[in-house]
Amino acid sequence: MSGKDLAGRRITRRRFLAAAAAASTSLVLARTPLGHAAQEAGPEAVADSLLGYVDPFVGVDNEGQTVPGAQVPFGFASVSPDTTDPGEKYTTTGYDSEGEVLGFSQTHVSGTGGRSKYGNFRMTPLVGELTVEEQRYQKGEEEASPGYYSVTLEDGGIGVELTTTRLCGLHRYTFPAASADASEAHVILDATSVIEVDDRAMPTPVSFMQRPTSSEVSIVEPDRVEGSASFEGGWAPGPYTLYFHAQFDRPFDRAGTWTGEEIGEEPSAEGGENETIGAYATFDLEDEAETVVQTRIGLSFTSVEKARENLEGETPDFDFDDTRSEAEAAWEETLSKIQVEGGTEEERSIFYTGLYRTHFMPHDLTGENVWWDSEAPHYEEFYAIWDTFRTVHPLLTLIQPERQSAMVQSLIETYENTGWMPDSRIAGNNGLTQGGSNGDVLVADAIVKGLKDIDYETAYEALVKNADEEPEDPLSEGRGGVSYLEELGYVSLDYERSGTRTVEYAYNDYCIALVARALGREEDYEEYLERSGYWQNLWDDETRSIRPRYPDGSYLEGFDPTHNYPDDEYGVFDAPFYEGNGYQYSTYVPHDVQGLINKLGGDEEFAAWLDELFDEGVHTQNNEPDILAPYLYLHAGRPDKTAERVRDLLSGEYSTGRTGLPGNDDSGTMSSWYVWSAMGLYPNAGQPYYYIGSPLFTQASIDLGGGRSFTVEAPDASEDNKYVLSATLDGEALDRAWLHHEELFRGGRLVLEMGDNPSNWGGSDRPPSVSSPDDEASE
């Protein structure tokens, strides 16, 4: 079927979509700077607060890629240990539980796959003879809580404590008392450090290994060091420069700089490409009262002067405990946005640890935007939207709406100043596109849910460019292969990731249609709505799946819809499907699940098809392509099946402990999947409704701000009582297994009667879908 064969396809549930559009047209489209609220709440003891449920070590192993160190919500400074990588494990955070400690760098990403990034300005304490050769410490007692990390370095008997503000790190080292073998303590600062991950084959001549290209460091006062370094490589491999200014809590007894492994007494040093340089500070341990050394370090993308300004503004003194308390207060306020009751201790720990991880990225770099002239709030490290649009950003829309607005506006400013709205971005560079142009989904999600302070008109320009213009660099911008859509109605196999691109572009176009309608562009709305049906042009009745096609219309021969890519023939970025298979990607029709049901022959056949996806082990919770799949049963009138699948995933794929995540956390995506599902709700990102699933907790209350809250109550929820038997919303009977955004956002009370056997509840009034019959639109 060609793209033109789909002309005239009708939109359904028109009243539902029209209501969403009407709500969004009342938005204030002007761009308004957002202030940062002061953290006025006093700190509480960790054991007596929600912080006690959070375990920063969850997911550090098993490729969870979470970072255990100290950070404040959305803070750029992320001070954490860097370790060796035993057994050539793959970690983008620089941390492995079995590794030896190399030191403590100031910047990290968390939960990411792909290539590493950051790991800048590593500090390493040592005692005895001064050396800048790589130190390797066995970890002794290790502790972490929100905003705090500590470890004992066994080989040197050194205690290390770390805490942070948004742009500054604070280190406290407790050295052993002087001995005959060790009368001095040293702190080595590596100005050129990075997280190193071995490069792998990529379809690009650019190396993805992080490396310094230039650097400088200077001793500027008897207790201060400053400098900068420029880097290339890593995820989003373009260049970036980062500056620092560090101060110690007392004057050095001796200090200098080093290059390579040569130690000098010169007050400054410069390095070129792939050269390592740094500074050292030495302190006398003879006075037993002087065995604690503290250092605070400010970071900036702007200049060393701005790094010093950040240091003085955020950490005006060396009160480590006070800084830690302020970080804990910020986390307590953040975590208190959702209050849960019931469940087990383990479930509450997984839940609040997941909520914690949802607030790591993007990083708030307001005041640090060196990429263009703007005083607006600015966020970086969208790493990557292909992951986070699904669960992270819809959650932030509810509990951090001002930040979410600023994040979307940052993407719009990126379009204005770079020419494209990125699908991934870090350190001022647009990263690799993985499937569609999923900034489109964030804009749609924002406009249909009424987020303000966003320039939607400019955003729409960016979305249309994504949809209609072939990019010169499809690895890092736009939609590669989009020109095929006009001629064929699908991206053909002579273009990489053709299966993935076709289905994801279809949903991206549906999101553009929603934005167009909200802005009163009815002709555009109809055009992109028609294009949103192009996923059907790859449907194959024989394999009952999306099946890639050649330009002449023939299907990929020898096709197995359960075969996972990449494989021996295809790499990650040139396979027909990106990190998945045809069966998994067949579930990705968020706007038209009814159309998929129709293709498969009806509700029963669709439910059986989903059963096969799960029962035959094709579904995987450790990657994004089919994480919506457990909720698709609701479109076939089977809330009981959704309850069974979701509960199995919550208990089988998540746990406490260092291997507690199913795979890469993907910047909080997998963590926030748990948060949503444990509450009994789940977003269909980009659309103004939520699925009702099977809550773990007897009560979950979401603070929506402005004195509003939405509470899900399930008094009888338990391991056995997983099925919803009936529901009321604000005291009125609710017979559907989904909620309008307005119903949730105005605040209210959803009460679910739970039982240990399925009922007929929620089977008749299905969630919105493009191909639903017109008569359902009036419901």
C-alpha cells in the first residue's frame, strides 16, 4: 500500500482530541524565565525521612549503569568514584562494584547506554611518597544516600566523603595520623581525566573514545587551583570545554603541577592533544588535629572566573555537614512529591530509589549556556529522548512542571540556534538519533497537557522540519530517510533502521498532528494524521508483524519477527530494527492500537498475540521498544492481562541491591516505569490520558502543586489481589481503565476495589485510538 492509499483515513474519538486541543490553545505561549525556588525546608535525619528508602547502589551493576555518588536534583556536579573495570565490563559511569578506586571525578551521567561522557577533574587522595601514577585502592566500608557518598580506601587508610550543590562538589578526606612511612598527605587533581570505555565499531569516522584536546592548570593562590580542559569523543562526540576553580580549607604545605608522569614545582602547566596534566597539593600530617583536608570545586562551561563565582555562591564555606544537609533537604522535598502507603519495605525502597533516579538528568545548566546568548533556564544531557520521552518526562510534567517546561523550551532554543531539535544532546552537542524525532513527542505531551512558558509556534516549526526535510547528518539530527515517505509510504530497506524509522515516524507524525490541531492548523492536522497511518504499510499478515520492505514493495526475505538486531550481519545503527526485533516494534503504535487489533483479527486474537510476545520470551524489560506492551491489553478490554503482566515485571525484573534493574536505567526511564506502574498508572506519552494498571500500594498520592493532589487508593491491594474489580473517581463509578489528563491534573481520588480473580471491569470503554469506531468518540 502506498502512502497515498491511506488518504481519507478518519480520526476517531474526535471529542476527546478536540477537548485536549481546546485546553492547550489557552496556554500562554510567551517565553518567560523560570526562577529557582530556594530550598527552605530544614534537613531531616535520613533514617526518619523518605531518604531512608533510597539506595543509590541499586543498578550500579548488571549494566544498570547508575552512578552511586553525590548529586542534587538535576545538578550538573555529580561527584562519584571512578574505578577500574575488572573483566572488561562495560560501564558508562566509571564505576564497578568489583573495581578498585582510581579517584573521584566531578561529572557523570547516570543510567546511560551507548558511549561514556564526562568524568572530569578527578581528585585522588594518597599518603606517603608523592606520585601521579595511577592509584588503585580497594574499597572498604562504602555508604551512599541522596546527596552523600563515603568510602574507606583500604590501601591508604583514607576516609572519603562527598557531597554537592548544583555546580560544585565538596570533598572531605580523613587521612591517617603521621607515621614513620607516611608523614604527608597529597591530593592529586587530574585536569584531563575522563570516563574511558573502549570504542566499538560505529558507522562513522569519528572516534567515540573521550580524549583531551587541550588543557591548562594553575596554582593561583596558596590554597587555590584552577584550570580548564577541552575534550572530544564520547556520546555526542563533538567538542566541549569545562572550567574549574578549587579551594582547599587551608594553605598547601607544598604544591605544583605535573605533566604525564613528571612532577614539577611549576605553578602552571599546559597540555595538548591526548596529554594528561594536573596539579598536586601536599599537607603535613604531623599535627594529629590536621588530618582532615577538605576541598570544594566549582564547575563552569563559561570560564574559570565563572567557576570561582559558582564556588563562592553555592559553597561559601567549608561546612561539609551543612552542605550535605541542604542536599538532603532538596532530595526530601523532591521525593515527597509522591507519598505511598502499604506495599512491602522492599517495594517502597525500589519505588523511592526509582523516583530518585528520575531526577538526575537532564542537568540544570541555567547560567552556563555558552552555546548561544540566552538568559532563559537551560538544560543539557537529554541522553537520550528516545528513552526518556516514554516515562521520565510525563512524570516530570506532573510533579516538576516548571522544570519540564524549561526542558522543552531548551530543546526549542536548541532548534533556533542549531537548526534542529535534537533527539539526544549532551555538553552542547547533538547526539545520535536512535529511531524517530522524539522531541516531537515531548512537545505534543506538553501542549495537550497544558504546560505553559513554551514557545509552541517555534516548536511547531522544528517539528515540521523534522517531518519534511531530509537531514545532511541523519546520525545526529532530523529523520533520516523521511523523503521515502512521500513516494512509498514507508522507509525502505535500502536505508538503515528502516523498520524502526517507519513505525516511529508514524507516531511522531501523530504527535505533530496533535500540536497542529492545538494551534488551529486544521489542514496540517489532517496531513500528519494521514501520515500517522503509514506504519500499516509495513504490516505483513504472513508473519503477523511489521516487516521491512524494499523500494519495489517486496518484503525482507527470510524474515523472522523474533530475530534480534544487531547481529553478525548488521551493526547497531545499520540494522533493519534498532536494538530489537519486528515483533517488539509491532507493539509500537501508541496512537492506533485499535488499528493493530484490527490487523490481527480482533480482541481475542490480539490478546493471544500479546500473550505470545510475553510467554515466548520475546518481550524484554531491559530496553524501550516494547515497554508499553503490558498496557496494550487494555485496548482489547483485558485489564486482567495488564495486571498480570505488570505485576510479573514489577516483582521479577526489579529488586533492591546492586543488580536491581533489568538493564540500563537509560537516564531514569526504567526507574520511572516502576514508579508509574507501582502507583497503578501509566502514561501514553504524547497523548492526554493515562492507563489504570495494578497498584502495588494501598495508597499513592501525587502532589500536583497549587494545593492539588491526586490519590490512587487500593485498600485491598496485595500480592494476590492484583485485579481491579471496580473503580470510582471522586465518588462516581468509573467503568474504564484509563483517565483523561484533566481528570488527574485537577486533583481527585481514584479508588480501586482489588481482588484475587478477574472481573469484567474496564472491558467496554477502550482507551483512545485513531481507528476506534466513530460512535465511541462520543463516550
